[in-house]
Amino acid sequence: MPKSDRPAGLVAELDNALYDAIMTRVLLAEDDPAISEPLARALRREGYEVDVRADGRAALEGANENPDLVVLDLGLPYVDGLEVCRRIRADGRSVPVLILTARADEVDLVVGLDAGADDYVTKPFRLAELLARVRALLRRHPTEVGSAGAVVRIDPDGRRAYFNDEELQLTAKEFDLLRVLVREQGKVVSREQLMREIWETAWFGSTKTLDMHISVLRRKLGDDAAQPRYIATVRGVGFRFERDGKG
Ligand code: CA
């Protein structure tokens, strides 16, 4: 459901945080409503939350909200899709990008060269084909973050995590915690959200369990609790997985 349609208030805010955490969010950047409207409907039917942006500047703002996948039209007003894709990569984001293009001859430029897109679909496309590409990208794309010269990679399907290509030995809860922090990389994740998403429990003040798991995770990442490089404590709020590039 779009953010504007959700209920307001403090409890609703917590619900929204949880909702954002569990939903797969797709950023759809397309200026032609004849394409974006049916496509957004189809993606929502698949269970994704869809954020539609009709120009390149708005698409870049949308990318800052850490979507799980970007569907990107090349011909966008203000900032074209190619440049949007380059800037997403320049910000250090590894989110999968699926390009929509009317011109097959543009494709090499986008996927092969420096723009860093993952796949493309040429217009006009069949909805079923596009949805299949979306599913494939979401499946195969591991969540990854470059932090303080190290790379942490999450394989959500295999429930494995890697630190500089070495597999981390994590308990189920430690894995879930790392997965959420890496997914929300660069953003503060509140204690409330972590408690609710990982321990499926309402938050009544004590987050000792959470703190314990954070400290074990730091140790397994070789991080120093006094001066953590990867998992920062944000006093009174929660934790943030630091990411290289744009801080
Ligand atoms: Ca267009």
C-alpha cells in the first residue's frame, strides 16, 4: 500500500516500519502512465510494494529509500535513466536494476558498459515476461554491503552470510539481524523494528537480547565494540550498518 494511504500516528509509524521491513519494495521509474499504471498494478498483485516515480530526479530520491529492486525507463525527464543508473551505482548501491527501453540498440550501452544495470526488457514487453525477470533478479541478487574496506554479503535463500568471501557461522537470529541491518545499510534501524521483525515481539523496554546479539555479531565480524567500523550504535534509536561511499 502506498505510504500516503497508511494510517497516521505513533503505533501506525511502528507498523509502517515493520511493513517496510517485510515488504519487497520496487521502485518503478517511468514517465508514461500508459505503461506505469498497468505495470504498477501487476507488481502490486504480485505482492510488491511499488513506488512510482515519473522523472529522473524523483527516481533518484526514491532510490535513497533503499528499494529492493529498480525498474527504470531510459527516457525520463530531467535526468535520463542511464544517468539515474550510474548515480545509483556511484552511491555504492547494489540494488538490482531492470531497464525498460524502446530501443534495442541502447541496451549494450546500459547493461554492458559502465551504467551497471542488471537486465533489460524492450518495449513493448509482455507483462508476464517482465514479472518473470523481476522475480529472477530478486532471487539471484544477494544483499551486499561494502563497509570499511570489507564486503559483507547475504544470501537470503541459502540463509548464509559472508565476510570477505568467508562464510560467517551465525545462529538463526544472528543471521536475521545481520540480514536486516545490511538490507537497510546506511540507515538507522530502530530497536523497536529489530525486536518486532526478528523476535516477533512487541517492544516493552528491554532489548538486552538484541544488545547481546549485536555484540556477538560485532565479534564475528572482528569489529571493536568501543569503536565499531561496521555496526554503529545510534544512541537512543538503534543501529546502523555503515556503508562505503555516500555515508
Ligand atoms: Ca519514457
